[in-house]
Amino acid sequence: MIYLEELRDQGYEPVLYFGIGKHEKRRRENLEELYSHFLIPRDGEEQPVKTVFPLYESNISDDEIKKIITEEWGIELPQMYNLGFSHANCGGRCVRGGFNHYKHLYETWPEVYIKQEEMENKLRDQLGNVTILKRNGKPYTLEEYRKELDKDSELAKKLVEENDVPCVCHYA
């Protein structure tokens, strides 16, 4: 917000653009709400930061956007798309990722999974019994899940089947 205020002090009107698609209505509403509270003084009045959602407003599908980016603009998509992730927002370290997301992450980038597991353990040391994943409404650690995945256990298969969502924030 300090940066946005500095822009206004220099005579610029900040506008924040978000690449949120039509299927992410809740994320759009949350961002609009967030920035409506951050009022910046301008010409004696406090005004919210302007937010714009061109993908949401144009109703273009994710596949169409990817085609425009790659074919028309000549920009290569982030590696995560080629690796089968549904988005590239978090580098695989999604704190809202579900069992499918973390299974895919472990199979694709095991070193990133292990780093996320280490981060979760540090948070547990600081905050107590908190985890990214939940099983039967209770904390379920990434370490526990990795061990089940390594065994190729029936439990790991069941968790994937029961929680068939790659990453919650993609659909939020």
C-alpha cells in the first residue's frame, strides 16, 4: 500500500490487474473487498485502489488464454503447465492444495514436496498441530502422506479418490 501511495504522490493512478478467470468469482470478490478497504487519499478524498479483471470480464476460457499467450504473443507458458499442474500461481507449494495436488507434486517435483514438508514441520513447531492436509477433519501431515505414497498404499489411493480436486485455489 505504501508503494501505491507513493505512485499517487508522483501523480500516477495505480490500477491493479488480476488474471482471474470467470470460474474464480469468489477470488475476484475477495480481491475487490480487500482493496476497497485500502483507501488512498487523493484530491482530499479517500479512494479505493482500482482493480481490473480482464479475463473475468471477457469470459475467455483458460485454454483460449493459453492459446493467445503462446500463439499470438509468442510467450512460453510456465513450466508448471507442461508438468500437468492446473496453474502456476504457487510453484507447487500451495497451502490450499489437496491430496491430488500433493500426490502430483511428489511424483513430479519430489524435492519441492520435501521442502514444503519441511516448511509444514517448522509451522507445526511454532503453531502446534496444524497441517495443510486434513483427514477425517483432523490434521494429516505431508510427511504422513508421503510415507503412504511411497508404500503405494490403499490409503493413499483412497485419499486421492475421495478428494478428487487438484488444488482448491484453482477453483476458489
